[in-house]
Amino acid sequence: MTKFFQLLASGLALGAIYALVCLGFVVIYRATGVINFAQAGLVVLGAFMVYNATFTWGLSFWLALLVGMLFGAALGIIIERLVLRQMVRQPLHAILLVTVGVLLLVEPIVTTIWRSPQPSIDTPFELDKLEIGDVRILQISIAAIVIAAIVLAAFFLFFRYTKYGVAMRATAVDQEAALMQGINVNGIIALSWAIAGVVAVLGGAMLGANAGPKTGLGVGIGIIALKALPAMVLGGLDSPGGAVVGGLVIGVAEVLAGGYYAEFAPAWLKPGFHQVLPWIVMLVVLLVRPYGLFGTKKVQRL
Amino acid sequence: MLRVGEDSAAPLLAVRNLEVVYGGAITVLRGVSLDVSRGAVVALLGANGAGKTTLLRAVSGLLSVHAGRVERGTIELDGESILGEPTPDIVRRGLAQVMEGRRIFAELSVDENLRAGAFTRRDSDGIRDTHAHVLEMFPVLAKRLRDVAGYLSGGEQQMLAMGRALMANPRLLLLDEPSLGLAPLIQQQIRGIVAAIAAEGVGVLLVEQNAMLALSVASWGYVLEGGQVVREGAGQELLDDEEIRAAYLGTGEHGRRSFKDLKTYRRRRRWSG
């Protein structure tokens, strides 16, 4: 049982990171109907930015997180303005490919500025563990879960109760009707990108600080961040609540599958199988229930 | 220099010689002029494709969403040009529109729909007053504030769309086919509400397929065909006009025509325009 709880904690931490990154996918999908592959690139850039702020500039971890979030929001708005805004009224597949292009640009940019991989991001927790009986959980994992919970709760309060939250939801339903209420639709899209940038940086910083499995800080965390996509599909593409549930389920499933591999996996299954498990889940969801757990039924294509 | 037309006698909405082209090729409006005064209901009649919705889009700044462009002409609200301004700015200047098909935010609650309508306003006291006034005008909404708007009936959704538009506290209200697809009883309710809105001093431009309904509440009416105003006159005058009756009211010198006859008649008229 000890092992199970330790894996569960690690899985929830990874799931919390997926949930954060996934929320970024969802808000942009809702505002524009585009699955923004560049989100994974924002995660990588965010992680390196936070690393830069702690290691090079010598800021404390928390201050670095704050700087990183501002950077992420600005970067999101800039990418939307410079790249995606130019693609208005272009066919969807062209826009999707442009976001893939932005994602592919990130790796050369990061390796030019910082080189990759780097040492993990320094945190105040180092490798300290919280011990409950025999169960030992990394404090950074708990921090990741708590931070994600706070940020997601703040987002949901904003989304449900504020004027701009209502405007965001109205814009997702009907852009022209939202415009006719005087809602600045371009502003709402920029806001969505800013939110996506903030959650991407937080997710990236957590991955770079080894809050989930030991991933270290390198361009490879972009591949991990992309697993927020299966979480998005499972949650239902356009549902922020679904992003959280999908992220947690995918994270826990992945870590449990990795932890119990030796005991239960059949011999023909190679180690490392757990890393592709999220993609298998995604395929199954797409085949069986394309609108996911909480998605609008009309959403049926990627 | 003597400047005329900028005093209070200037119409609330003044459209002059408006030409609109879609996609750089298809001319939909060919020199339309039209006035709406404060507190007046003005009906805009015409068959499908005559350019009624295009005119509303031009006024509310939504043409660009549909790849349309104003080629010539002017649009003034209270003596100031609103041509080419972004829709949110036009809304801020006191224009609201109920679009065809109601276009309520189906996933939002009734109350959230209403609050979205007040998006451009910052006077929270004023918003509260308008909110109370709208609920007074549409008691059916007051009972269902927390409900998801998508679950309302068609009539209730139309009331919500009108209430949402009124939340902006507009000087000019554009209504695109408010009675479409609704039962006669609900249509009569809508008619009464339109009259009440105008009685409060709001100018109303009413686009309707149901010409009988529109002309019975309107003080003035325009008939649009092939992108041009082919007739205009007082509501009652148009109601009594034999040709108008034949084309838009389904009755002519031979009494009620069949729907099929009416369609051919309209088509002939449209192409001859």
C-alpha cells in the first residue's frame, strides 16, 4: 500500500501539471476553435525562463515563478498577435500547422540561448520529503499539486463570476453575437492566450523542478507537455473542468502503469510502455467517445 | 457658417446612399437612404435577399465579419458618423441589435446573458436599474434567471435576446425578424413590447417578414428590393397599398394567394429590380 500511495502522489503531481497545461489548450480552443500545439513550446520556454531567473539572475524560486508567469502571458499575447492573428479566415488545417511550426521553432531557440539539458530548477524544497507513516512524498510534488489547485480555483472563479469570465464564455458560444454585445473579441482571444501562457510556464517550471517524475530540464519536457493533449481529449476539448479531470486521470494512470510495470505487465510489453499510455487512452477515447467526458457533443473532430 | 442638421431635429439614425459589396464582387445594397427618429418604430420590409440584414450589418459594424464592405454612402447616429467603427464602439455609442435567429448564449444562464448585454457599461447603479426594468418588461425571464438559456422556449429566447439588447441601454435598437418562427400569440406580445420600447424614446428599426405585424406597429415603413428602397410611406398607408398587400401580406385583389403564387411573384419582382 505504501508504494501505491507514493505512486498516487507522484501521479497526482504529474496530473496537476497536465491539468495546468491542458487548461491552456482548452481556453484557446474555446476562444478560437484551434488546438494550439505551440502550447507545449510555451511550456519549454517557460521552464527555461524560470531556470534563467533563478540560476542566472539569482531570484528566489517564487519570485522566478512570478517573473515566468508574466513572461508567459506576454509571450502568449505576442505569438497570437504576430502569428495567429495573421491567419484569421484561413482554413483550420493551415492554422493548426502554423501552431506546429511555432512549436518546432522552440527547440532551436532554447538550445541556442541556454543549451539543453540543464540542471533542474532549484526550489526551496530540494529533495525534502513529507513522511506520513511509511509513505514518503517529495515536497515539490505537493507544492505542484497545491499551486495547480490554487491557480485552477482562481481561474474557475474568474471564469464563472467575473464580467470578463462571462465574456469569455459568451465569445466561445458565438463570436459575432458577443461582438454585438460590445465584447472586444480580439481582446478575449488575447486574454485566452495570456492565460494559456501563464499555465504553460507554471507547468514547465514544475516539470523542470522534477515535481512529477524525474524529468530534468531539457527540450524533452515539450514531449511530456504534449501529453496534456490526451488529457484534453479525455476531458472533452472545450471543457475547463474536463481539463482538470482529464489531466489528473492521465497523470495518475501513467505513473501507476510505470510503477506496477514489473509486477503486472505481460512479458511482451517493453518497459517504458507507461509513457505512451496517455496516447493509447486518447485513441480509445477518440474511437469510443470523441467528445470526451465533459465535452460538447458537437465537438467531434480534431 | 450656418450648419443645419446637427440640432435635435437631426434623425437618430440617418443612412444615406449606402452601397455595400460582399467579397469585392456582389453588390447587395445600391444606394439606400433611410431615417429612424427617436421614439419611432420604422419597419424595413422586403423578400429574402433584398438586403435587409445587410443594411443592419452595415449600421452595427458587422459587415467585416461577413467579408462585406461599404463602398459608398454615410451612416450617422445622432449626427455623428459611425461608418467603419468597430462594433464595440458603436454599441458604446448607444446602438444595440437583436440578430436574426436570436443568437442567445445557449450555454450561459439567463442572467449571464443579460449581464453580457451590459458589457460596455461601467455604471453599476444604472445596470441594476436597467436589469430591474428588463425583468419588469419580461416577467418570464425573472422566473428563470438561473436557468441555462438554451433550455428556454423559442419565444422566451426571443424575449431574452431583446432583454439582453436593452441591457446596453440603447438609443437605437435594431430588430432582425423578432417574430420568426413564433406562435401568433407570442408574436402579438413581441409587437406590444416593441411599441413599449419605442414609447420610452428608443428608436427602433424593425426588419420583418411578417409585414402585417411590422406595419401595424411602425409609424413609417421602407420596402427594399434588389438592394434599393422601392417604396416608403406611413405604416397605415403601406398597409392599405394594394401592391404591398399582394407582395408581402399574402392578399391581393383576388384575396389570399397560395404560398406558391407568392413565391413566384416575389422572385419575379426581385429579378426585375
